[in-house]
Amino acid sequence: MVGIIGAPHGTNGAMRVRIVSDFPERLASLTHISIGEDPQRRRLRSLRGASPTAILEVSGISSRNEAALYRGMPLYMDIRDAKPLDEGEYYWHQLIDMTVVNPAGETLGVLTSILQTGANDVYIVTQPDGTELLLPAIKDVILDIDQPNRRIVAKPLEYL
């Protein structure tokens, strides 16, 4: 997700968008985006402004009423347009729904969400009993991320 659509802007289908990307400068080079759960890629006609708020115009949305229908929806870019990451770095969507196990291989739960904090991300793991386990995304806790097998090995800190 690179943004969240806000209120319409003007009468010709433009929309305000709150940019949530870690790399907002890359949005200017995009030619297509997707809105919400609709897999259809739309041609990006215009993106004006800078982070955290911009004005977006896309093909197929040409009136204020049409733009209002998309308010609150997430804005996505194609992963092929994303910035390549360094070894050991992952996009959040690559980690969500991975099984989290302890070093002995016992299941701790499933990574269901990630909380961004100032110091480090925090992985929110839903345990089999439905409770949440919070794991700071630091080397002492997250020991291994095995993306091909969709598995994270974690050593919860004792105080958690």
C-alpha cells in the first residue's frame, strides 16, 4: 500500500491521497496504480503534491461523485514497480500470514499485522488461542525469516 484515498478534489474526478509509502519519491515515476481490492490497474494521469498529501487523477474516474466512492480505500502499486530491497529486507505484505515458530519449531502463531514504531517495527502474532503476541523486529527476537517456506523463527523476549 502506498496511500489512502481521501476526499474528492475539484469536480473532475481528482482525489486527495495520504501517502504512506516509505519511498514517496518513487510514486512520481509510476504509470499505473490499483485501488482497493480491485485488481484492475488504472492509468495514473496525474499525481501532484508531495508527501504526506497529494492530488491523484486516474483513468476511469471523471467526476466528483465517482471519486467520492473511493474515499478511505487503499492505493496500491504493482510490486514490479517497487524499489528493490537489500538482502534480508522485506515488504510487509511478504511477511503477513507467515507462521511464526520458536527455535524448537513449536508454533507461536501467525503474523497478522505489523506496527511501525519509531525504534523498530513490532510484529503482531495471533496465537492459536486468539491472543496476540507482540514481537519487536530486532535481531535478538527475529532469528530467521524463511520466505520460501512462509515461516519466521522467533525467540520471544521473556518480558513479553
